[in-house]
Amino acid sequence: MATSTLTRTRFPSSLLVAVGLSVGFGVAQGTGVRALGGVVLAACGLGAAALWVRRRAGRSPSGSGCSTSPRSRWPTCSPSGWA
């Protein structure tokens, strides 16, 4: 492993979503305003999405063998893409 990969730490987007869910729930319970908790959750979700997009650098999931048909809303995966 290169030294740059060992010293580089990445903040997991899943942790940001989990914190947003917990804090959003706490804000909604504490203030009594559910919409305010939803705003906190949405802000954390958008932050996690931005992290994910930045890490993917424009790559699409079609490289994994999965694709979406215009007639179906569920992705279909070929077994060759799972290798």
C-alpha cells in the first residue's frame, strides 16, 4: 500500500446519514416540530449524497453489469457483472 492511502481517511457517508437520522429525530422530539427534524435529516442526506457523488467522480453503476430499462423501474443485473 502506498503511504498516501494509509494516511488518507475518508468520512463514511453512511455515518452522516445515521447521525442525521438520530439528530433529526431528536430535534423533532425536542421542539415538537416534525418538519424541523425533517429539514435536519434532509440536510444530512444531501451532504451524504454530495460525498458519494464526489467519490464516484462521475462513474455510473452501469460498469457493474447493472442497467435500468425504460420499461422497468428496477435495475437488472447480469451474472457476468457480478464477477
